Amino acid sequence: EQVARRAPHFGEVDRYLLRVYRVVGLECYTEGRLQDAIDIWGKALKLEPENPQVRRYLEQANAKLQRVQGTREPR
């Protein structure tokens, strides 16, 4: 991310970050850290807004988060 800030038009950095965000988001998702996954995949979409795979991941994570939050007992 630091390289991307210093050289925002360096294409290799964007591709690398996109891959990293996709993988780290998947790790967070499988660990049940849904909001972290959503945040990370949001960063990925900023790099490539039309990426269908990341959009699908994000939609699934948002839907699952809503289901989880809906099943929690009120305090």
C-alpha cells in the first residue's frame, strides 16, 4: 500500500494488491471475520471497480453478515 501511495500509476503494484486483497479477504471470510473481509474487498474494488469475482465475494459477505446480525439475540 505504501508503494501504491508513492507511485499510484505503477501497474504491477495494483495487480499485486488486488491479488493480496482477494486472498486476505477470503482468509477473513473463512475465519468468520466478515466485516474485515468486506473492508478488504472494498479496497480491492477501488482498484478494479468492475471485478466480478470481488463483487460476488463482497455480496456474499454482506448477505452473510446481515444473516448473522439478524440471528443475534437482542440485548
